[in-house]
Amino acid sequence: MATLLERYPSLRWVLPFAAFMAFLGFRPHLPLAPALVAGVWLGAVALVVWMVARPVVDLRLRHPAATIGVGVAVFLVWIAPDQLIPGYRELGIFQNGITGRVETTVAVDSRNDLLFVALRMARASLLVPIVEELFFRGWLPRWLDRIDDFQAVPLGTYTRYSFLATAALFAVEHGPYWDVGLAAGLIYNFWMAKTRSLGDLIWCHGVTNACLGIWVLATGQWQYW
């Protein structure tokens, strides 16, 4: 494994995200209770992070107040259109055959399952920020700028092409929430260029997702999950 990772250094940054997306695709076909699926998903992807990406994961928080503030700001950007404009998300540009539909993956019976909710929150606020930031801020923009040797590009390096392309792909990942996904991608990309700190981006993303999870539990707007 070590030799393979040395030969293909991109794997350290990409495999955790690939494993996460694979579980996302296979999850509906797993004949297991929702809490068990959530636990297996969390544990398996965390194991991939530990085994493959541990040397490149940075959890140092260098700008705590500002990073938390940016994370909260992205959360507010995420929910604002739906809260301020009734029926906004029903527009065809958001829900269609390409972007999909706004719907929750959380079954009604699971919403009162404390174990399931805790695992879902842990995945969103702890695991997702690591795997997505490794991919979208740690690897993808550097690879776009220099495919032959992305490691030669310092973290947080700004070029217009990689900045916009990464934000666009981040938007695509979020389906019918592509508009706020694009805004979030632009803000995260800006903060990465400003701080050049993967750790701050992981924490920032974690704050956003934790706020969103608290919002879901407090308001019952499960469509965000």
C-alpha cells in the first residue's frame, strides 16, 4: 500500500472522497437498519482516512474566530434563499431531471432514533469536512493547475481557472442546491486562498455542517439532510 501511495500521491487526497461517494451510491441497496448503515458508513470511510490520508490531513486551526465566522456565514447563505423566498427551491432550474429533486434520505422512523441522528451528525460535521476538503481544496485545484505534479503547487495557490472550476464542481455535487453550493464553494475557495490552511477549511466546513444539522433538528426541515 505504501508503495502504491508513493507512486500515486493523488490517492491520499482522492480515495477518502471516492469511498464516501461509493457508500452514498450503495447505501439504498444495503439490507441493514438505518443506524447500522450510518455506523458502517462512518466507520468504513473514517478507516480509509486513517489508513490512506492520515499523513496529509491537517486539523490545525490557525484562525479560530474568523474561520468559525466564515463557517457560520456559509450556513446562513445555504438556508437564506429558502427561508426568504417561498417556493424558491421549486423552480425548474433547481429541481429537474439533471439536478434531481429536493428530498431527504432520512426515513420518518429514523428521525427519533437518537443513535442514528448522532451518527448522521457526526458524519456531516466531522467526516464530510475532512473528505471533501481533502478533495476540493487540498487536491483538485492543485491538480487542475498542474496535472503532472500537483504536489509542486502549494496549498491555497490562486489561479482563476482552478478557483472557478473547483467551485463549479462543488456546486454540481450538491444537486438541487447547486446555487448555494456554488456560493459555498466560492467562499471556501476564497478562505483557502486567504489562509492557505487545510486545517482551517476543515474546521470551517465542519462549523457549516454542524450549524445545518442543528437547524434541521431544531426546525424539522429534513430536506437539508
